Amino acid sequence: MSQDLSVSPASAAPAGRQRGARSRWRFVSIAVAAFVALAGVRAITGQPMLTSAGTIQATLAFAVPIGLAGLGGLWAERAGIINIGLEGMMVLGTWFGAYFAWSFESPWAGLLAGVLGGMAGGLIHAVATVTFGVDHIVSGVAINILAVGAMRYLSLLFFQGAPGGGAAQSPQLPEFPRIGLPFVADALAPARESGIFLVADTASLIVGTTTGMSVVTLLAILLAPLTFLVLWHTPFGLRLRSCGENPDAAESLGVPVYTYKFTAVVLSGGFAGMGGVFLAMVASSVYQEGQTGGRGYIGLAAMIFGNWRPGGLAMGAGLFGFTDALQVRGGGGAVHALLLLIAAALLVAAVLMLAAALRRTRGTSAFTATAGLCAVFAGGAAVAALGGAVAVTGGAAWWWAVTALGAAAAAAAALQTVRTWPEAAGSLPASALVAAPAGVVVLLWYLGTDSLPGQLVTYSPHIATLLVLALASQRLRPPANVGRQWRRGHA
């Protein structure tokens, strides 16, 4: 007698909701933990720029175009189309947004035109990849190259000779209105100036996100949860995602796969075009050639970091925007202080991966004991390092006691780890073997230096991109059919 192994929708739905709830809480907990860690580094190192209101506002300014480009990539790749052409579509958004805002003297006309310009680039990419079956990478690179040349030609036609304009830039553009709560800054001024751990940082965060925000920034922030609701909580989103996972099965159920792919790629271009408008009219007040600066590619990196989900994408965009904000504001000391945070993150990641390997090899009871000691090891090592740093720089004597206790706990946990290491080494991922020594090197780097070279500070966003992608590579789960050519009726 055959056994029915199918799962009913009624039983599958609660499980799906539970996984979704866990995923949302995981993103929230990671974001809160990152902010608390950043506040701790600010309190230890005395670098107020790390969490100041100005840094928060600059982070938003740099994160929004990256996030919009990442949302464009998410929509396209969830439908199975790789959109390397996001950079070119952002270029289209910058130029068309600037031209129509200048012509009509209205920022809203520029926003609409920029979005439509990006959608036109998305339409070209959709025709090439979906209709004619052109390789996705080839089509995207072609759009990037053609967009730059075409916008240069149009600038020569329309901007050269205009007051303040030229072959590589537009005249002055009208600005979008800004919104905020003006009384918040004054009310939270005492808390911001107190320097108290987490209190001053939270006050700066509130002031930075409620003062002088452009309406385009607010719209862009709202697009992330809206994307989540549409793609994961509507029949339209389910069908669109099915086109990226298994288009043959979707076609067999009556889903018009070509239509959904076209829709996703065109909307992808619209998001990128909106990011271009932000660069030309919010982050700046003129269109300039080369204004995108590779943010379309960084947006794709943020999307990959976020594992093709809006919450993770927003975290990735915030990370890249934060490092950008620090280096643009001249925060060399703040970037140096981040070495401490990076070292702690690498060491904790290595310990967690070791604990997971021990769990697979020794069972739950052994895992519980060893994981607890590993946690003590991580905390002890961090306390030892931080206590030593503060004591060397003239801290109170009680820091030496904390340092000694942390070092003793670290030694005890290290002995336990060495004892159980042979059984876990076989299942330990390669990234753990890289993260642990890298964390030690970064920690020694921080303790042995007072500042970073200016060139390294300038390229800190790109270094952060490489580090994040390297550490996240083993947990990525892209749509199953992304990047593959699909033809109707070939199931």
C-alpha cells in the first residue's frame, strides 16, 4: 500500500508563517545587536562620530540609492532575470530626472521622469533577455555602456550652453521638500550630549531619522516593507517568485511566465531609476556625469548579502552606506575604531561556527556545555582585549581585574575547545578557519595602531563589501532558476 507523503496547505501555511516570523525577528535582532555593539565601541573608543546624528543622516543619504538598486535587483532575480544593467538604469534615472525637473521646474516631474527612464532601460533588458534569449550578463553590460554614451550625447544637446550646465552636468535643479519633527532635536539634546552608553546613541539615532529628511528618502524606506508585503503576501508575488524558482511548474499551472518576467524587470529598472533621481536631486542638486559611482553594482552586493530578501538587503545597504558616510565625513579615527568591532565579529562568528560543528559531532548535551564555554571564550577574549586597551591608555585599576578574569575564562574555554577539536574539525566550514585568525590579526592591528592610512579609509566601503560577501557566501540561497534561459513550452 502506498503512503501519502504530501503536506496539506492547511498544515504547511502555519509552518511557513512561523519561518517568516523567525526570519523577521532575526533581522530585527541582528540590527539591534549591531547598533548596541556600535554604541559600545563608541563608548570605549571615544569616537562620537560613530553614532552621531550627522552620521545617521549621511548613512541614509548613501544607503538609499544602494538600497533602491538592490530592490531593483531583487525584483528581477526573484523572477529569474539577472539585472547587471542596474548601473545603466540608474544613469538613465539621473539624466531624465534632471532634465525634466529643470525643464518643468518641478522636482516631482523629475522623479516621475527618472523612474520612467529607468523603466525604459528595464524594458530593453526584458526584451533582450526574455523575448530574444540574450545572455543576461551580456545584455546588462551592454545597457551600462550604452547608457553612459547616450546620456553624454543628450547632455551635449540639451545642457551645454544652459546657465550652469555643460557637457557633463546639468543646471541647478529644484529640491524636494524636507520633513521632520523640529522639536525632537531640542528635546533630546541633553541625552545626546550626555555620552551615556546607549542613551546618547539612541537619542542621536532618533534625531538623525526625524530631522530634515527628504520625502524621497521616506518613500525609499517605505519601499522595502512594501516589497516584502507584495512579493511574500500576495498571489501576484507568489506567482512572480515561482517564475524564478520553477517556471515550468508555474507555466503548467497557468501562470503567464513571460508577462511576470517582463513586469519584474521593468519594475526593477524603475527602482534603479528612482535611485538615480535621488543621487541627482537629493544627494546633490545637479546631474553630473559618472554620478552613480558603481552604486548599481554595490546594490547587487547588498541584495546578495541580504539573501534575496528585503530585510537583509536593507541591512546590507545600511552597512555600505555607513562606511561610505564615515569616510566622506573624514572619520579616519571612527573607521579605525571599527577595527575593534570587526575583530569581535570575526571571533564570535568563528566561535559560533565551531559550536555548530561540535553540535553535529557530539550531540546536544555536549554541544550545550561546549557552546557555553565557547561563549565564555568569546566574551572573555573581548573583555580581555578591551580591558587591556583601556588600562594601557590610563584606565582605572579595576579594569586590570576585569582583564585578568576575562583571560582566565578564555584560557579555560580554550582548553575545552582544544579537547573537543579533533571530532569537530572534519565538519568545520572553511570560513571558520579564515575568520578566527583574521579576527586575531584585526584585533592586534587595532591595538597596535592609532589611525589608518587615508587611502584605506577611502576604500573602506569596498573592503566592507568584500568582507561581507566572503562571510555570507556559504548561506546564500538564490532563486533556483535565476540566470537561466527559459522558453515557453519546453517543460
